[in-house]
Amino acid sequence: MVDQPAHFSTSDANESRVLVLYTGGTIGMLSGPQGYSPLAGYLSEHLRSQPRFHDPSSSSLCTNSQTVDAFRSWQSLVSLNSPSSTSPSPTYLSTKNPASPSSAEAVPVTDENSRFNGNQLKVITENGPQWLDSLVMQESHGCPKIRYAILEYERLIDSSEIEISDYLRICNSIQSNYYLFDSFVILHGTDTMAYTASAISFLLENLGKNVILTGAQIPLSCPRNDAVENLLGALQISGTYLIPEVSLYFNHRLWRGNRSMKVNSVEFDAFKSFNLEPLVKIGCNVEVRWDLISRPVERQAFRVHQAMCENVAVLRLFPSITPASVRAFLASPIQGIVLETFGSGNAPRKPELLKAFKEAADRGVVIVNVTQCVVGTVSSDIYETGRALAEVGITGGRDMTTECALAKLAYLLSKPSLTPEKIRTLISQPLRGELTLPARVQFQPQPVEDRLNWLMKHIASLKSSSHEPLQSPDPNDGIANMNINNNNPRTPSATISNDPTILLKRSPNLGRLSIYQDVGVELETSEMLQKEQDLTEQSLLPIALTAASAREDASLSSLLEICHDQIQIHGLLNLRSASGLGQTALHLAAFYGRFKNIELLLDHGASVHLRDDIGHTALFYAINNHHKTCVDLLVKAGAHLTDFEQAEDCTSSFSHKNNSSTDLDSAQDIN
């Protein structure tokens, strides 16, 4: 099955907007007398010169090479027009300190509405709001139009010199622009990229948008490099798929950031995650592992934790290590230690060595046991040597990487409300998908044929008479779609046909046993039936989800309970409808004011940030239909209006004026 992306948009007002934070690294360097070094402004101008990264008018050969007809049309236009020579305007802005106001003088001043028509995007810098010239990637191979701006730091960081203050700076740049952009890409040096990915994965609390780190082994300035593919892939993933966590993209693989480590300094395949499969693989096709992706389930808005403890360190055990050296290492002011042990968490059982560990643990030092092996986990109950460490107060870190364990320790120790005992408990629990819990006996789901029978009956019962639309639908609207009159955003009408055969016709994967034969795959009849049933279920579930979300009964609750695994595996809660205007289940629940359904959807990982084909979020529909309790719930979960939604004429129906996209409290004042 080809994964269907959760697109943010395909229209100009609804294009995906990505902020690229250029913090430093090899990717933007040029060769100089002293070797490779960064040059301010080079990265942006280089990308502007490449049509694959910037083609605002869709006039490049690159954009027009997808079909024969497109190329011929482009060729005829080129022959009719002589080339013009225009010098490009700057596409970057260095973030200067307040003591250097000259940086702001060159920033063009434009009307705010021009962000939809012109080339600029509003970006919040350390000096306040600025307008940056944007770059545009046109739609291509299932990816929507992506408009992005590059915020280049004045002090580009050598990744080997990165500090906690740099982590906070990156996080604060994301926080400042969180309500202006759909996703974020961080360009970073490779040497400590895994450390940064781990650190910011904890600092960015209740994250609901994509944050992708990438870089390069060879810079863009070299004809042969890995920078083009890494940046291109990161931009396309960030603008196409909803993967709301901190990740790391390198060499056609998207890894969970806090699971990754740098394993090679000379190959393009520089990063690995040995205990978790990649979230996305890019090859001839794009394979998204929706079942692995973390989704926020707490009903809390995004925020940045503003501290990390500096008194943490890594101690790697080795044969013949002395108790005296360990005791010196654990001395004040150390508050936390990542202890790299042998095998599955083993260490020498020297009485003096164990005594040194116990003394430190008794005075509040948190010691985390991780393995020196790149594959495997700490299992303190297998060997006596491992149990001995647990008995003196050392906490098992399961399969966390050293980079992640260090970041998690620094994060938890910076929270004054947490006691050492509470921190030890949290260390062994996944907070951001950073570790694997022991396998548990799984509930055996119903056989697929039983689920299908139930699902067909369930869909057939979802009739339009079960709920009255708030306003009569447009007479031109189809009865099997949820439609919105563009002149009146308050008129979606969600209905399901009484005839289940119409639903079957709308399901593109039904009745396609031949697809396996077409690709030459020989399957047994039972296997073919199983495949067909799976495809049928995947086709029907989105229809059932959107319909049940509009109802006031227990339909959605039953559906989420019975088909929970299938919904999560295929990411169906955040799948936009293939018909109508591309709404999700949350859009419908918000429009009809189904408070309990919104709660259910949020608790199962539905995103408040997805927009439909005309650029509207679920919050927009809840506000315009005056469902105040639903508005409050969505805002608490991190929902916000986009600047496009605020600029629409229909905002005159709001009970307040000048609703700022960065002031979420104002959204709660709707009556």
C-alpha cells in the first residue's frame, strides 16, 4: 500500500510553510585559506540559484520536466522569450545582537497581507518581527508547494563547540515562530547532531509540529556532495507529512532524533538508530512507518522548557577501573551520571566499587545504566553483576543511547519539583519515545473478517438523519461528501449515503486482487484474501472515522476501541479525506461541536494543526460556529489560528478584533 501523506496544503493560501534555522555546520561552508568555513549569506543564495530549491513562478526546466507535454510547453515559452537579467534580492537575515542594529536596516517593510501574494514571510528574530524573502519549491511527486525562509544565525555554531545555551537558542527560535510556520528544519553540524536532537526533543514539550535536523558530510559548494539530497529530503518531509517529533534526516532515512547516533565520519550513511527502525525511508517510493511515530496525547499547548542541568557526565567502565577514580568522578557538584556498562548492563562486583556507587546514590546523585553496545538493552535481572548495580541505587536506562540518556538526565534534573527518586522512576519510562519498554502480552484483536462485517454495518448505520447540519448545505453539494461553501465557511454538511455500495465505489483499494498478479507476486488464495481484507478495511476506516466524528452518540468511541490498532498503524486519525475538501475527523467534530469526540480524538493523537484544502484548521470551524467549550479544549491542546485564517473576511464574525496568532488566550474569548 502506498502511504497517503497528511498534506498541509496544495493551494497558495494553504501552502506548507517551513522555517529553516541555519545554525552552522559543513552544509553551508566554502573552502578558504584555513580550510572549510561558513560565509554569511552563501547558503541562501546557493539555494536560490537551484530550481529544485527555488522556482516561484514554475518556469524552470526542473519543474517542467515531469511530463513530455510540460517540457514541450516550457520549451515553446522559452523560445518566445529572451532571458532577462535580474539580480536576486537577499533571502537571508542574520540574527544580530541588539547592539548591532544595522542588520535590521536592510529588512524590507511590507504590508502583512503581502505574505500571501509576495515573496516574504514574517519571522520572529531576537530583534523582533522581520520579513524575510522566501524560497519556493513547487508541487512535485505527491509533495505540496513548500514556501520556506532561512533564518541564518549571526554566530554560526561549530557543532563540536555547542553548549546548552545553543540548545535553548534553537528552541526559542522555534517557540517564537511556532504559530507562523507548519514545520522547522535545523541545519546543524554532524559531529554533535545526535546530542542536539536528543536535547531539544526533551526541551520542546508537547510538540505538535515537525522539527527535523539535517546537515552534510560534504558541503553544498562542492559539485559532489550529500547536502542536496539531505536538505531536499528534509524540506519535502517537513512540508508533506505530519510527524510531530524531533527527528534527524540523513542519507534518505528519517530517524527519531533521540534514538540516533553518528556512526561514520567518512561515509554519507553517517547516522543510525540501532534499536528503532527509521520513521521514513525514501527510495523509489516514500515509506512512512505511521505505527512508530509519536503523537501528542496530552491536552496541553506547546512550550519550551528553559533549563538543563550542567552537572551531568558520562562514565565509561573498563576492566580494572579503580574505586578511587570512580569516587573522584562522582564527587560534588555532579548530580547525574550516565554509566556505560558491559553487555546487558554489567559491571565488576568489587565491594569498594559498589560502595562508591551507593554513597553517591544515597546523597542524591542519579546514575543511569546504559550499555556500551550499540544494539541491545540493559537487563539488570539477567546476571548477578547487573543486579548488584540495581541494588546500590543505579537505574537501568534500557536501550537509550548515551547521547539521549545524558540529555534526559540534564532535562529532568533541571526541574526543581522532581526528587531524585522521582527522576529515577522517569528515567526508565519513555517521555519522547526514547526507549523501548519490555514486550507485553498483546490483546488479540478480532479477526479481520469480523472487524470488516462490524465496520460495514457500522458505516451503513451512519445516516444523514442521525444529526442535523447547522445550516442547509449548498444545493450543488454531493450527498456523500463533506462540503464547504467558500462564500460561507459555516456551512459544512457531513452526510453518509444510506446505500453502502456508494461507499464501496468511493474506496479505491476495493476489488483489486489483480494488483498482486500485475506485479508478478504469486500468493495463495488465503493470503490474497487477507491482503484484500486489509486493503478494504484501510479504505473504509477513514470514511467511518469522519462520519462517526460528526455524531453525538458513542459511534466514535466504539470505532476507536474495536479498530484501534489499524487506525494507529496507518495514521488514519490524521489522514485527510480524499473526497470533499480534505478534512480530518477532528475538523468534523469541531464543526459540529462534538466536545466528547474532540476529547477522544485528541487522546488518540489527532493533530490540531492540520488544515483542509481551503486552509482551515479545526479551531477555525469551532470558532465560527461559536462552540466555546470546544474552542477552549482545542486551544488548551495547542491549537491556534493561522495568519491566513485571521486575514479572512469571515473573521468579522469573531467577538473580538485583531486576534493575534501568538496570543492564544484571545481565541478563548469567542462567544
